[in-house]
Amino acid sequence: GGGPILINMIHEVHNLRMLCGEIVAVQALASHAVRGFAVEDTVSINLRFASGVLGSFLLSDTAASARSWEQTSQENKAYPSHADEDCYVVSGTNGSLAVPSMRLKTYARPEDRSWWKPFETSVVAMVRDDPLRLQLAHFCAVIRGKAQPLVSARDGLANLRVTEAIAAAAARGDTVSLTPT
């Protein structure tokens, strides 16, 4: 059977690739201690991007947390929502962006970067709509030949390669390097 690496992480990998670029190396530790199934239920993942960015990701089907995509994004009204929570925080040299709330915290000037200086805080404007409805409409437009896919087969393959590398790193306990395609 599939665990959260193959079922869920492939979507997260795509999001991370679109935000930070290609992933060139992964490390992972996995556990199945909570459910006791043959597949993982929790995974801690380290990522290295081609740009030099480093990332960490905690994936769990058993952690009690309101920081899942389902409970923060409000894309599926069947799930309870926690608008004050985020599932991603992308931190950089001059600030950070929390997703999906889109809270942006930055320093006014590069020379203000200090633990002693306050952040300027704003929210990145975006139009919120039902992504499942939009995805279905786009899919239908692709079928009718009126639109090109937003995610290519090459993207899907790259996502799968990274996801498989995460599973391999967890199984072997080492770093798995990837060659960007």
C-alpha cells in the first residue's frame, strides 16, 4: 500500500519546486510507530535545492495539527479550517512568507536585518476561489484543446523522481542526490 510519501508528498514536492526551484538532494527519516503498518506514517525530510536553498519538511498522517494543507488552505469546505494557521513558512535572508495566509514579514532595508529590529508585516493580495472547481474547468479546457496543461508531464516526472528519492533516503538512511532534468 501507499503511505504519505507516495500519496501526499508528491503534491508537496511540486509546490516546493514551484516556490524554490529544482531539488537536487534529499535526506529522510521515517517511522511507522503509530499505526504499525508496513509503510511510513511520519517522515522528517531535508531538501537541497539547485539554487542553494535548504528546506525541511515534516510529513505525517498521524500528527494532531491544524497545520495541514487541508486545514489551512480552505480549498475543500468538507475539512475544518484554521485561517490563523499556515502549512508552509518560506524564510529568506530579508523576510518570510507564510502560506496560505500569505503573511509577509520583511525588513524595511537590508541594513535593518537584526533581531533587534521589527519586521514590516503585510499580506500578499490574491484572489481566493475554489481551486477544485478551477482545476476541473482547466482540465475540461485542456481536453477541448482550448488550454495547455499548467503542469506538464515533465513536471510530474520530476515530482515523482524526488518523491521516490525521499522514500529511498528514508529506507537507506542516507542522502540521495538527484540530477535536475
